[in-house]
Amino acid sequence: MIRKSILLTLLVVAVTGTHAQVDNTFNLMPVPAHLTTSANKLYVNQRFRISVNGNPDKRMYAEAGRFMRRLSNKTGIFLDNQGYVTMQDSSRPSQLLLKILRPGKLQLGEDESYSIETNPTQIVVTAPTDLGGIHALETLMQLLSIDETGFYFPGVSIQDKPRFAWRGLLLDVVLHFMPVDVVKRNLDGMAAMKMNVLHLHLSNDQGFRVESKTFPRLQQVASDGIYYSQQDIKDIIKYADQRGIRIVPEFVVPAHTTAILTAYPEFASVKRDYKLQRYFGVFDPVMDPTNEKLYPFLEKLFTEMASLFPDKYFHIGGDENTGKDWQSTPHIKAFMKEKGMQKYMDLQTYFNQRLLPIIRKTGKIMMGWDEIFQPGVPKEIVIQSWRGNEDYYKSIRLGYKAILSYGYYIDLIQPASYHYLNDPAPDSANLSDAEKKLVLGGEATMWSELVTPVTVDSRIWPRTAAIAERLWSPKEINNVDDMYRRLDFASADLEALGLRHESYKLPMMRQLTNGMDTKPLEVLTSVIEPLKIYERNQGDTMYTVFSPFTKIADVATPDQKVPRVFNKEVDEFLTHPSSEIEKNISEKLLLWKENDASFKLLLHNAPALDEASSLSENLSSLASAGLEAIQFIHDHKKAGEDWLKEKLSDAAKAKQQGGRCEIQVVDAIQKLIQRAAVGN
């Protein structure tokens, strides 16, 4: 798709210190560490070719070929003659030269830097490793521009490197299973945003999702028959490797182990009939650390699982142990008393200390959630923080390496701006230089209680692109408005890669409306969002693995653009009124007011939308109040007390959820109502 805004005049960026603060220049995400521009343009035509020099890993040739295919698709130019780049292309004249010093190793701390220099005849990419070369290709794909002559790469000089070495996405494939193709398309999205770690959460109370040839009951009775074969895992790892992405597995112990205990109940703390958990949440079943037979079992299991994943890191979970099964079991209480343990987390620390040599023996580095951060835990264990900043900073100051996930929980439906301003090493933390080196980076976390393979992309993207920028770009890059401007372009690029965060909506709407006109539903869903945090799980409906996730709350997406823009327009109108802004606001209000009549017609043939009827009614009433308020403001008249009371009542009613969604323009319209009552 040709985007005219790419034709903006190239501006020379202002440099602050050693970093470039990019304002309204290109649509790059993440923003490079340093960028300057020139008037040079290198046009793309059928003769456009790539050559690769130096000593790269074979992944560089594969990614160069993929770049050519993507470039051809994006421009419509037939570049098929180099759809696959090989070593034979290294000596041929080319418009894009990749100079790679050595093969990159997929390991923490590897050099991912690169530079790009563009002149009218050639683009030269220089990188110490092919990992940097891959990142450079993604930057070039975003730089592609168009003018009246055709597609071109603008003149740039870029020197770029990541701020943090660990830039990850956790994908939970247990609570709802994610097929291989879903994992792969999200790997493509991660690569486009220069993320380099996919953390796969592979076991929980609801299932164990990897084939075990050592303990086949794990897939026979602990997975519902839904799991990755070992060949699937190898396929995913190969796909990720080509894109410069590491795969870190998580097999959670000792809690969240109902699935494992369903297959092997002899390792449970409490003897009971174990079955796969169908609900979501925190449950009491937990392994018995006093059972000496447990550790040979875990050694064999983890040795097999570790052999499937080349990465050096192995995540053991360690989170959300209620301790109830330990505290209610006589032999475990006696064990704790004998060992002088005062609380149940002392027993979990004992378990982790027993587990550590097993993980070491596999050649891996153990990591876990911040619950494992307890006195006596060895410094070599990596702490992943999810519950808050206090223990995160404490662990760093005590010498532990740490990863931040607190503030990056994208399943909680919070806006991109919230995640974007959440920094793993903010100035306010006053970390020393030595402590900053212990901050590995961060991970967005996509837990799958409330998503399916159909909807998961819409909860990950495009907001995770904002997190990717926070983890890659200089900390000075923090303009929220510009982030949102560029996020629109990033979203379109991600969709072109095959992500379905936008395209899934229309088929689901057709299903909800039973084939009727979806326009009224589109209008409504453009201004609502699913309930945030964990509120959707509350109330009279408890979700299970078998619940329908084809409701209006599944069509509605986080951080909607329409209400975000509307809310800003209202703020601007109230501070600097203009006829143009008034017109924009009034047109939206009129659309929302009149939409309810059309939405009601859908309900005759779409009973699944009944739960959203109140949302539509409340939006209509609220919009009507907003129009009246605009008229009062326009006429410089003051609304009466009775009118104010009635309209504020409408606003309060509109804040009520319907279909487990909330209207996102209530506060803005309430501001209009209150201004109308004040007068000018």
C-alpha cells in the first residue's frame, strides 16, 4: 500500500548527545540510535540486486532472499530473479551490499549493531555479525519511500545498536494452544521490530505442550492430545534462528503442575484424583519437594526438554505457589520443621536449590519468576520480575541479573503509551553503572487465558512494537504522540507480514451478525475496548478453556485509535477551540448517536450481540448529550442545572460495562457536558 505521508520532506535530525531524537522523520520503529539524512535517493527497479560479502552465517543469505521477496511484494516490481540469495551473488554488482564480518551467535550479548550508508548508486550495510545485518534489512524495509518517479530508498547514514540485549515476547501456548503457524507469524513480527527472544510457556495446569519420548504419558493424558511434536519444536527453532531470534523454554515447577501430576500423581504433595484444570487462575496442587524420587524424574524430563532447545537459558517458572498443599500435609510440615524452615517459601528455595544442579548438568542457566528471589538463591539464577519494581530493583542491587516484565503485560489490555514509558532502567532508579549491566532487558508477556489463535495477534500487535522500541532505542526516544504516529505504519507493515491483528475482525463480525451488514457493529466496536486487567474474568461468567471467545469483547481491541484521537480533539477544542475541530467532534458524535438504530436492527438476527445492546444505547445517549453540549459551547450559552444533572447521569450510565467491554469516550464527552454548564 502506498502511503503518501512517506513523501514528507526529509529532515536532518537534531542530535542530543550521541543519540538522534527523530521527530516526524520517516516512520521507523524502533528508532535508530543515530540517524542523519541527505538528499540522495536510490530508486528500486527490476535491476535491483543484493550481494553479501564477508563471512556471515547462512541465515544472512536466507534473510536477504526473504527481503527481496518482501520488497517485490511491497513495490509490485518483478524481482523474482533473485528471490533466493546465495554465496554466488557475493561478487556480482549490486544496489544493496551487505558487508558482514562474521557469523552471529544466537546468545545473550552478541553484537547486533549495524550501519547503513545510502548514496544514489548503492546502499552499503556494514555489520559485525549477520544478526546486525538482519536488523539493517528490517530498517531498510521501513525506509522504503515513494515519489512521482517511483519507489526509492532515501539517503541516510545510520549507526544503530540495541540498548538492551534481551528484547523478548513471552507467548503462552498452554492455556490456549497456539499452532505452529501462529508462532511463526509472530516470529516474523518480532523480527520486524528487532526483538530477539521468544519465551515459550510450555506447561501449566491446563496441559503439557511438548512431546516427551521419555515420559509419553505427558502427551497421552496431560495434553488433551494437543501439543508440539519434537519435530515441531525443531521447526520453530529453525524458523526463529533464521530471523536471529532465540527460543527460551519454560516448564513451570513446582506449582502450576496439575497437568504433570495428572500424568504422574506420585509426585504430588497431596494424594488426590488429578485431572487437567479447565479453569484459569491460581490453584493449590504442587509437587512434593520431600519426595526424593521427584528429582530423578525432573532430571530426566528436563534433560530431554533442554536437549530440544539450543539456547543457554531454561525457565523453571516458580510462580504462584499458594503453599496450601504443603502447609496441610503432615509429612511436609514435619520435613520443614526438621530443616528449620519458617515459611513455605523456604521449602520452595530448597526445591530450587535441588533443581539448580539438574539445570546446570544440562548446560543451561536457570531463570524464574520473581517468587524464586528468596534468601539463599544462588546469584547465577536470572530473575524475571512480574509483580512490581521493588523486588526487581532489590534483586539487581544484590547482584542478580534481571529481566523486567512488570508493566509489559500486554494481555491486560493497557494502552501502548503505558508500556512505552515503562523503562527497565529508568534514571529514577539511580542504578550504578555496575547495576545497569545486570539489567538484561525486558519481555512483553502474552498469557492466553482470554485469547485463541484467531485473536491472539490483536492482543500482541501493534502495542508490542512500542515495547520493542523501549527495549531497543535510546531512552531519550520517549515522545508518545510520535510513537503513536509511527505505530500506525508499523501496524500496517506487520499486517503485510501476515499478522492478523486487524484482518481477523471482519470474519468474526460476520459471524456475530449472522451475515448481516457489519457496519453498525464496526462503528460500536471502534469506540469500545475489552475490560482491562483481570476484570473480564469477574462476575457471573467464569471462563474455561472451552468457553466461546467469539464475542464482542473478542472483536474489540486494546488501545483503539478512534477514541484516542477523539479524546485528544476534545482536549484541544476545550483549550483552543476552532471550527475545524468542532466539526470533527460533531461528525463523530452524530455517527455514534444515529448508530444505535442500525445496531438494534442487527439484534433480530444476532442474539449473540444482545449483551452489547446497553453499550450501543448508552453510546447513543452520550453522543446526543455531547452534541447538545457542543451547541451550548458554540452559542456561548450556559446549560441549566437540570440539563447538567441529566447528562451527567447519562455519562455515569455509559461507564457501565456491557458485553465485558467499556466505552472509551465517556470522560471526553463528560468534559464537554461540564464545560457547557460552566459557560464561557
